[in-house]
Amino acid sequence: MATKNLELSQLTGDKTYTEIIFKQVWGKVEAYQAAHPQQQIFMMAFGDTTQPLSATVVQALVHAANRLGNPQTYTGYEDITGNPALKQAICANYYRQKISVELEPEEIFISDGAQSASVNIQDLFALDNRVAVQNPAYPSFVEGTLLAGRPLLNLPCHEQNNFVPKLPEERVDLIYLCFPNNPTGAVATREQLQAFVDYARNVQAVIIFDAVYSSFIQTTNIPRSIYEIEGAKECAIEIGSFSKWANFTGLRVGWCVIPKALTIKNTVPGELNHLWRIRHAIKFWGTANVAQQGAIAALSPVGQQECQGVVNYYLQNAGLLREGLAAIGLTCFGGIDSPFIWVKAFPSLSSWQFFDQLLDSTGIVGVPGCVFGDWGEGYLRLSALGRREDIQGAVEHLGRFATRA
């Protein structure tokens, strides 16, 4: 007799991030629009990009599609771990050139974005492994852990520690770290990351490092990769993506790095890399070859220059938004090395009350901080990945909140 997955069934009833966003957040927006049909809405809740693909990427996509339309150049299945040219470009043009980190193409696995890789990577580890997650955190880290039925430990991130957690006081086996952080926009220093790497090596834990927003880092001496930290290749897996810096949210291309040097208690060097290759073949049959050609183009010298121009555009958006929020007396974090701004509500307001008042008075839509975890209560996340005219319009409307708050 078939029975349901009890772990999955416990995530129903508006308990997941997508359910909250599309039912509660969007439900409030629809109700507000119905009551105020003339009011402009400034959607800053989603981490979706708005700028077009770069010209170099578009050209590569068109060329790749045309090749698929010609029987002489058509290709079907490719290497399921990723196009060799793309893996080589990630090693050479991203890690070596931009970050001065040496990796081998065999250590790179191409995925359909960061989210699937960051959650599915848990398949490498035993079900009794205890998982530590930043709080507040990107929800899929928590939801993926609960779905697998693994024990979960929260690492509080608050204003007093600049939203960087302390080392776990209890035994953990897997540690999710995300810097620049979503949702807080915080970054970790070299010394802070070194402490986590030293901890992981000492207890034979594994760090799962989300580096999706690394291209947004502007502050000097802030690491863009966990592999800039001594010893990290022995204890860390890194997740990367083209989604935000190259506007690939619709194309879906990401990667994860599993160094051959990575080992845990019952493995030898190279074994986890090999096991992930097997898992990859069982549950995934490769990223779309057309999309991978676009990713190769994004990593070309011209492509990187064009994409960095868009990153700068989003960061300029964040600067405008931060200035506008500060002008009405709100305390903001992030928005410097990240496209996200973490806004502190006035003391009398909860996250949802702050969300309601901001929407009602200005038409600005964010995500209540409590959606990202208990330690997000009293904050709101705003995304600066929108269009410049919308950011400017939102800033102009902020004065209405000041008069009502």
C-alpha cells in the first residue's frame, strides 16, 4: 500500500517560502490593488532580475539555437556533468582570473541553477547528519533539510554580530553559509570565514557555501569564494550561479564545486566528487546545451564586461534605495555588496506590520523578515534588482511613509 511522504506533507499549509510569497504576500498586494486601483505598485519582494541578457550572450544563444536547427550541426545529449568548455571557462575565467583560485574542470558540476544544487547536495550525506543554517536564511536551505528529515540547528544572525553567525556550540555535520547573504546583504570577512573552515576541519564537518552574489562584492578584501580561505578545499562545497550577475533567472544555469581534496570521516580524497558524479547521473541528465553556450559567452572577456555593467546598475539601484530609506529615518543593512537591502522596522512594528504600512503608504512591496527565520523578525527585505525608473519612483513615494510612521 502506497503512503505519502510524511516529511513533505508537513511542509504544506503556507509553511514554505513560495506558498507564503504567492498566497500571503501576493494576496495582500492583490487586495491593496483592488482597494487602490490608481496606486502604483513597486515590487521589491522577488529576487528576480529585470535587465536583458547581454548582447554577447544573446548572440551565442542564437548561434547555438541555429546549430540545433541544422542536421549537420545538431547535438543532443552532452556530458551530464556539464559542457567541458563551460567547466573550463568557470575554472579559468571565473576562479583563476577573478579570484586567483585554482580548480580542475572535473571538480565543477553544472546544474540548472543554485537552488537545486544547494538542496540536492545533501544527497551526499547520511540522513542522521545534523545541519546548521543561518537564521535568517534563504528558506530552501531550511526546507530542504526538513524535507530530508535531518536534524536542524539554527545559527542566529543579528545586528550585534553584523549578521554573521558565531561558530556552532553543538556538534553539527553540515553548515550552510551564504555570503553575500540573502536576505540580510551581509558579507563575511576573511577572518570570520577562516574560523568556520578551521571548525569544519577540526570536527570533519562540511561547509555548503552559497556564493551566488559574489560578483556584487565591492568592499576591499572581502572573499568572493570560500576557496580563498586556507584549508577550504578539504571541507567545503561551493555553489555558484549565472542567475543574478548574468540575468540568467530564465535560462537556469549554475554550478557546484566538489574539490577532490574534500573528505569526511569515512571517505578518501576524490570519493565525494565521484559519488556526486554518480548521483548526478541518477537524478539529473544535464543542463540545456543552448543555455550552457550562453553561459560560456557570459564568461568571455566581453561578456563579463557587459554583465558587470548590469551588476553595477543593480548596485546603483541599491544605493538610491538605501539613501531614500535613510532619509526617512530607517536603518538599513546590505545594498553595498549585495542587491538586497535589509531594513529595520520602527520599534513598534513587527515585520508584517512594517510590510503592511509600507505597502499602504507607498506601494512598496518587500518580504517580511520573519519569513526568513525567527531572527528576521522586525526587518523587511527589499530587492534592488528592479528597473531604475521603479526604484526612483519608490524613493519618491517614501516620503508618504515618513509622514504616517
